[in-house]
Amino acid sequence: MLPILHSAAMCRYRYFMRAAGLTTTDRVGQAVRAARSASGMTQRELATRAGVSRRWLIDLEAGRSQRSELGLLLATLRALGLSLTIEEPPPITNPETRAALAYLESL
């Protein structure tokens, strides 16, 4: 099973990403947009604080950055006061859920 990429600060504020894995650039973009909006920053302000271009940030938030540079992403998260943690997901004990995941992983 894939590890979950999880932003600890997002949980502290009970954002929608609390239990969801950040497994796609679209989900990462949604999390960055939610954190930026909650902080009251504009895209221009966040881009300036993070040292990235506004265009790059717009593409990240829209999920269009399929090859986002990790360094730029980490700088953006730091500017929002967030960090990224990689952790193993909790074990799945429900047999139906386990079977469904096994089926999806076999595709």
C-alpha cells in the first residue's frame, strides 16, 4: 500500500485533508489553496514569501503541475507554516475494505 503524504498543520486546523492522503498533485494543490485561503494570503503574497512565481503557484493550486519541483513545493508549504510528513497508513481491519483495496491494486 502507498504511504500517505500528510500535512500535520492541516489537521490542527481541521481542514478537509485531515484523513485524505495527498497522493496526487491535484490533492496537494487543493491543500495548498485551502491553507492559503485560510491564512488570508493572496496568491501573489504567498508566491513572494515562498520565492516562487505566481504562475507556478496558480498551476500548483489548479493541479496542473504534474511535475512540481519538490523544493518549490516545500518552500511554499514553509511559507504557509506547514510541513510535509510521509507516514504509513493505519492498517485496514475491515475485510470488505481490504478486499476492495486488493482489487484496486490488482488493476
